[in-house]
Amino acid sequence: MLRIGIDTGGTYTDFCAVDAGRVHTWKVPSTPGDPGSALRRGLRELLEHVGGARDVEVVYGSTIATNALLERRGGRTALVTTAGFEDVLAIGRQARPSLYDLQVERAAPLVARRWRRGVHESIAPDGSVEQELARDEAEAVAEALARAGIESVAVCLLSSYANPRHERMLERALRARGLQVSSSFRLLPEFREYERTSTTVVNAYLLPRVGPALRALRQRAHVRRLSVLQSNGGRLSLQAAATEPVRLLLSGPVGGAVGAWESARRHGLRRAIGFDMGGTSTDVCLLLGGPPERLHENEVAGQPVRVPMLDIHTVGAGGGSIARCDAGGALQVGPESAGADPGPACLGRGSEPTVTDAHVVLERIRPDRYLGGRLALDPQRARAIVARLARRLQLDVQRTALGIIRVANATMEKALRVVSLERGHDPRELALLSFGGAGGLHAADLVRSLRMRGALVPAEASVLSALGMLYAHVERDYARTLLQRAPAGDLQRHFEPLLKQARRDLGREGVTRPRLLRRVDLRYVGQSHELTVPWGPHFEHDFHRLHATRFGFSAADEPVEIVTVRVRAIGDVSPPPPVRSGRAAARVPRFERVSMWLEGGARPRRREVRVVGAEALPRQVLHGPLLVLRDDTTIWVPADFDAQRRARGALWLEPRRSLRTEESA
Amino acid sequence: MNRRTSFDPVSVELWKHRFAAVTAEMGVALRRTAYSSNIKERRDFSTALFDAHGRMLAQGEDIPVHLGSMPMSVEAALREAPPGPGDVVLLNDPFRGGTHLPDITLVSGVFRRGRRAPLFYVANRAHHADVGGMRAGSMPLATEIYQEGLRIPPLFLVRGGHEQGDVLRLILANVRTPDERRGDLRAQIAANRVGERRLVEIVAEHGAQQVERHANALLDYSEQMTRQLLRRTPDGRYHAVDFLDDDGVGCGPVRIEVLVEIQGGRARVDFAGSAPQVAGGMNAIEAIARSAVFYVVRALVAEAIPSNEGCMRPLRVVVPSRSVVSARPPAAVAGGNVETSQRLVDVLLKALRPALPDRVPADSSGSMNNLTIGGIDRDGAPYTYYETMAGGMGARPGAHGLSGVHTHMTNSLNTPIEALHHQFPFRVTRYALRRGSGGGGRWRGGEGLVREYRFELPAQVTVLSERRTQAPCGAAGGGAGATGRNRLWRGGRWRRLPGKFQIEVTPGDRLRIETPGGGGWGRA
């Protein structure tokens, strides 16, 4: 069995496979209209490369769910609630997202008023039925929605977590009419109606798009076993992913975050920012001695979603971001992207200038060595199209190109600030772990503007996201609300059904001996937030202790309540071996001198720059300006930076020390 | 101070977030360890951080009405009961920097081990669902503060790390729900502890001098940003008058008047002409007037500047003594903090509308629609419940107002209906946007809310609400928002209730609160 991680970006699709202790990587242009086509081509090429066809298992990071939500291209979705509470989704928690912003906006709800339908029923908090839901009413609502051409329905009734009877009834009625349904008691059986409703609605909204897209993809790519990365860093079978697409909202960037942490760890970087610059967007995350923090609730596109997610921040700037002149005459870059189709102008079809074209104009991307020479570039076309923009801006071509890069850098710098400064971490103490196809060309500029320690560009930089997927465990969480005073007799009894379910589900994912972690959520009677401690003979004692460490006091005299018992089931995978430095870049001589446009003084000027293949790099420190070519990416070392080769083919960039001393003096 | 300081942009950003992170962390600790739904679910609290001189350095993004008043609480604590190492000082006296009696503030010093000179002070303020007095929930229609609940001057709740049992017992003996109060007070102590611990770590890492230098730079920075706003505002005298519906005990409308004079990057805000203090509990104390001014300026600056003492430096606030904006004992004050504070913002924005026509929105709903319910539950245990309801936001030049959202001086959340049903012997039977309540215009005002309750056991119910007779105004020709309405279902029919009332409900009674919409902006 060959395990292959695949990362579909807006511009390229990356492949990573482990075979016989070696990591193989591959890259093909994405085919956004039909992503399976790029998968199929890439898989075929990769398999030829590793020596023939065989049984493969694909781990896939998908932006299908994310994009459908961001671009509001989900299903035609309705919501069924308890009558009188149809507006809970629109009211939210009645708070504004920003305290002092008079222009504050809130994202519109995913389901408009006319498709939010109430049914007459009532379930008491203890689960007893106070008012039966009439079967006729359930059928009538289902009928009306089906007739109106609704595709999917979110069902969220008050207190359904205590008794799902009425949600089940609606579910049956809706399914019988061919509607797709997401019920809140299955997805998030917890109290707090707004968060549960919002999460269920997002899931229902994605149902009609994500499952079919994933199935089509699997078929098109001729893969039998496909699992998808979920936002928490674990993976899910296609079947599970299709019914709970809300778990895939960070599926795309999560592979990179996991890969970045593994790479940082192997290179001994304890405090770093993972910086993944792709063709369409840039994802950043903070790495403090571990993978990014796991959030239990997050907002995506203004919609609160209560499923675990890694803490990753995304901005719309990448190699394919389009530059334009706005109404006020200012240069704007992104968030629109040329993507893979038409792609940057230099690839021959695009007619809008992109960040990549700017690099081509400045000759930092060498036309004959793009993707190891596998794609031919058209530098004339890039220059002509950047020149068109330059005329509108009344600048020369080189200054326009430098301007495009500076504006893109400013957007990315903002993202880096969010995960460092805004969380109280000084970027001056952090290193940049740069990856993604375009990262190496921008890393040094960003290090300079945030005065970071330096940037590490690992050998596997351009496929790190795909590689990260090979680290993904199968991981599922199970919970059951108890709300009983501790010690609640035989707790083991309450864990049993969860353990059974976990073994069954993971069995289906091909895991025979899962790791099963048992935990309990506890609080003092009267509180409504819990602390989670591992289940064991001293769990109550552990709770008092944790409460004291976290909040400065504990109350051994106060009664403790067991709110929830939890099981986390993990099917471990063996991590891929370290990547050895890639093959030598095609036809790169040891050193070559070329002349290119550099920033300097009032206007860019031409200067001699050394170009070197990554394989040919000596161990000693090299001064910029320098262009380091790899098979699949280029690294730019500006004049005020030094570069040094590190273990396993990584490259370390650092502001030149002499310059630094001058600056601080 | 007239020099233009140059700031290191990275340091300003970094320390702004560092200090803000401390207050945010205090807020998390408070919310996660609190017992009452008003604190743990509705987040009706705020946290703040002060330097060794009592100057506010940072405040959590919580409740703006606490902004200008927290510094006065700290000032009172430092004057009357300065906290030493391991001490926590408690107070709620509105005439010593409090706001109204349910808001209890805890102040602690931050010290290096073995030292007696403080590095910082941390404080947090939380709205307790009961502090005694004539009605459950301590938000009654009173005519003297003594009826509103227990009034506590600064005193030591914790001394040298030891909870002062006598103080705690005295407080708990005077409130309806002592267990919940004890839990909430411990949560407040925890919040200060968390703040102390983080600050001690920060000082250990960066050194006290560095931290102080950055703190001062942040104060200067906020000052400079505020001055810039005032400089961008045309110099002039801006005047406005608005009214509260009534004082709840038969008097009204109640006049609020302001004159804002802006000149050369400074502003003088004078509330002369406002009504003398009223018999009912709609009196605001000076700290609230300062908070309203602070909020308006902070919102108009339109940049993410730290909320600290620096913002106040270019402002001078003048209040007529013994007036509805600067009450003195024995005035009742429960509604001043929650209702009059909103009107103060309305009148300030109204005054500044001609100066900043493209920035200032139409009137928002202008009421927090306060509801308190108290009684004895099925198990014979006393309970008290407090919540506020949002309304429509005023339309902005260029955007509709948001619907069903808290505006201006508060941003507390709603109580999840499921949380409420778990705990209390009444039900919410309807929670909806109030269709058609927003003012018309080029940009429409936001819609108010409808919230309906059904009572299962006898209970005391008190409502303090505004904009029931005086509608939120539109701007630039936009229409007014709908006034709010309060109604009771009893004996088979709906009866109209006034904006402020206290009643005894019986099982089967239903209460419906319809909150005001926001004003529209521009002609349709």
C-alpha cells in the first residue's frame, strides 16, 4: 500500500508519497473546473516515477468546503426550528463583533427568513416531551420545503440534545422526500441553541456540494481509498467527510500547519511562524514547541462553528494574486487570483498582471527553470502586461513590478502580525518557516519588515502541505452529556457505548487497534464552563488541582459535577521519514552570474547577481544578492541578507549581522 | 503636553496587545469560574489594568459604560483602602466610583516578591444578579439608594491572601442568593489573580523599567490619536438636547443637554442645562457621564487605539452637581448606568452630527431593556435573574443599521434559552426580530427584538426600559425607529405596561417585551 498526500491549491496540485523509506514529491498545475483531472494526471506521473501502479491510499486536503462557504456557493438550504425561534440564527448572541466600530457589519445568515420554518413542539430541559410534534406538521413542513426546490435542511429544535425524538421525526420526513438533512443532535449534542444552530446550518449548507464533489473527485482520479483531512489535523473517510463537511473548513491549510511543525521540530526551531504562500492565498500559524493550538470554536466567513480546528490565519495574497489600479489610482494586489486558469500572464494565457509576473519582470524567476524546466515561461508577455498596468500608474515597468511585490508583502505582513503581535508574541524572537511554492521569494522581505530572527526554507518547502497530510492520524471524538454529581457511581458504564462506537467507526477507517483516550469534563456545581481531565482513579483530585493552577483557587468543599464523558479515538500512522534533499535542479551550473533588477535608491537598477542551484550550495555563509534555484521553487536572498545551507538541504536566511549591528547602534 | 512623540510602531503594537491579552485572560478566568448566568453566559463584566499611579493602561473589550468609571473605583480604593500584597479590595458604592449597586468591583495590587511598592493594579467589575434591597434583582423603582441594595465602600475582602470571613458573611447575609454571590466573588478574585500572575511574568521577562516605558508610550500614543481626531473635527460649539421618557416614579420627560466645544485638538464637554437629579432611579453619577464621553470619542477615532487614560487627556468633562448626570446621595441610581448612559451617547452624537456628518449614525434603540426576575424555585431555593435585551442599531451613512444587536454602552450577550430553561422556573416562548420596527430612509434602521416569557411560579418582575414614548430619531431626513412596548398577558388578554414597572406575576402570566428599532439615515 502506497500512501499519498495530495494538496490541491488554487494554482498547483502537490503530491507526496512515502515508498521504501523515501519521500517522493510531484507537482502538476491544478484544474479548478475539474480538480480530479489534475489528481489523475499527477497520480499517474507520480506512480510512473516511483515505478509502476499499485494499491494506493490518498489523503486529501480539500478547500471545497471552505470555498463553498466563503463564496456562498453552498446548497439551497432551509432551517427547521421550534416555532417562535426562527430568528435565533439571525440574532446570534445579540452582541456586535467590534465594540467601538460604528461601521461594524455582521455576516448575513446562510438561511434567509422565508426558509426558516418553525414547528410546534416542546421538549423540557430534562428531555420529557411537553408538546408532541404532530406527524402531520412534520410532513407538511417537509413537503413544503421539497416543493420549493430546497436541497438541504438543517434541523435544530430547542433541548434536542436532551431528547432527539422530534428531530428524528423531521429527519425521516425530510429524507423521505429526497432532501439532505443535518440534525443538530447528531452533529453537536450540546446546549446553547445559537452555536448549535449555526454549526448545523453550515453543515447543511455544505452537504449538497462537498459529498458529490469528493465522490466525483475519487472517481475521476481512479482512487479506491480516499480520506480527507479535517480541521483538527486528523483525517476522515470520504463517507464520514461527506456527511459532516463542516469538519473540513480548514482541510486545505491544515496539512501545511502539521507539516510546518514537523519540519520546525526536525530543524530545531522551537518558536516559529509557519508561512505557507501558495498561488491564491497565504496561510500562517504560530508554532510554539508544538503544532498550532486547537480551538474549540471558531468563526469562518462570519459563521460561528463549534468543531475543533487548528489556529490558522489565511489572507488572500499569493503568487497568482492579480494587481490592478483602483479608482483612487492606488495599486491593489489580490484577493482576486488568476489561479491555475488562466494563470499568471507569463504562463501564456493570463491577461492580468500577477505577483509571479512581477518576479518574472524582475528576473527573479528564471524563465528557463520554472518547475525544473518542465513549464516554459513567456517573459515578454509578462513584461507587456505589467507594462500596461505601469502606464496606468504612470510608473516604469520595474518600479511597478517592485510595487506589486511590496503590496503583496504588506498583506502577508499583516497576517504574520495577527498570529504573533496580536497574541502577544514578539516577532523578533521568532523564525519564519517558509514554504509553499512562492514563499522563498518573499521570506527575506518579511523577515526584514518584522525584524524576525531569520527564515528557514526546508528542502520540501514546495510540497510541505502534501507531506503534512502523511502525518494525519485517524481521529474522532465522542461525547455524552451526563450532568451528574461526582462521583457518579460506575463511570466505566457511561464510557462503554462510546468506546464501542469508536471501535466500530475506526474499524471502518481501517484502524484495528485504535488508541482510546478517556476524559471527563468537570466543573463546580453552579459554574457553566468545564475543565477536561483524563479519566482515572484520582480525576476529582486532578480537577481541583487543575482549577487551582488555571484560576488561582480551588474549592475542595464545593460539590463537583461531571458534565460530559469523552472518548478520543486515534488511529496512529507511522510518520514519514525525513525528506532527503531533492534531486538537483535541472541544468543548474554551480554558479552563474546574471544581471537583474534590484531595489535601490530612487529607482530600481540593474546589478550582477549570483544564481546557484540548491544542490551546489557550499556550507559556508553566502552574502546576498543571491538567487537559489530548486527544482520546484526559487529563493531570493536580498543584498542585506546572508544565506547558509543547513541540514537536510534546508536554507537559512538571516539579515546580515554587520548590517544589524549598524542598525541597533 | 504639546510635543509630538514618535513611536516605534512595532513596540506600540506589541505592548498594546500584550496588555490587552492580560485583561482578556482575566475575562476568560472570570467567565469560566463564575456561577451566575449574567456573568458566565452574558459576560456582563469588564476587566482593566492600571499603572502604579492608578492610570488606566488597558481595558478588556467588554462593556463601554465601565470605561470611564473603573478608574474612579481604583482611585477610591487607593484612597480609602489601598491594597497591599495579597489583598483584594471590594466596593460597589456609586458615589465612590461605582456605577450602580449590582456592579461589584474588585481591585488588587501587583507586587514583586518581597516588595511593598506596587507595579500595577488590576481590577474587574461584574454585575451581580442581586445585592439585596427592596426587590429581587436590585434594580427596583426606588427613590433612595438605600432601597436599591447594599452599598459597600472600599473594604478588604482578602487580606494577605486570606479571605475575610466577616466581610463576606456581612455581604452574603444581605443578599437573596448568597451561594451564587460567593461563587461569583471567588471568580472575581480568580480573575485578579490571573492578571497579577501574568503581569509578574511580563515584568520578570522584560524588566519593570522597560514595561513602564512602553506603558507610558501607549498612553501618549492614545492621547495623540485622540488629539488627531479632534483636530480633524472642525473647531466649533456643538449643542444638543434629548430626553429620557420618565424617571419611573411619575416624572418626565427628563432633559439631557450638552455643549461640546472643540478647539485646537481639545474638547470641553459641558452637560449644563440637564435636569436636576430625579426622584426615581434614572440618575447617572459623574463616572457614567465620563464613560459616555469616552465612548463617543473612542468610537469616532475609528482606529484600534488602546482604551487608556491617554484618550481622556485632551477632554474636559463638566457636570452640574446634583443633576441627572451627576447625582449625589441619597439619589437612586439603578437605571442611570443602563438607561441614562445610552441617552448621554445619543445626545453627544446628536451634537456632533453637524461636525462629522459622514461619520455619525442615526439614533440606535437607546435602551438596554433591563429585566429582573426573582422568586423561589420548585426546590424552595431563592433565585434572581437579570438580562438586557438588544434593539435596532441606527442606520449609518452608507449602511443599514444591524438588527437585534446591543449598541453603544453595552455589548452583553443574551442568555442562551437552553441555559435559562435549565436553571429557572420560567420559559422564553418567543425570541424574534421585530419586523418593521427600523426607521425608513436611504439607509434603514435596524429592527428591534421581541422576547416573550411564560411564568410557571409566582415571581417579582421589574423592567427598566426607555424609548417607550420618545422614539429614536432618524438622521439626514431618515425616519424614526419604532418605540418599544411592554405587555402582560393575564386573564385572557394583553395589557399594556409602562416603560418602567414592577409587578408580581402568577403562573400562566406572560410578558412580552418589544424593543425599539434604530433610526433611518437619509431620505428614502
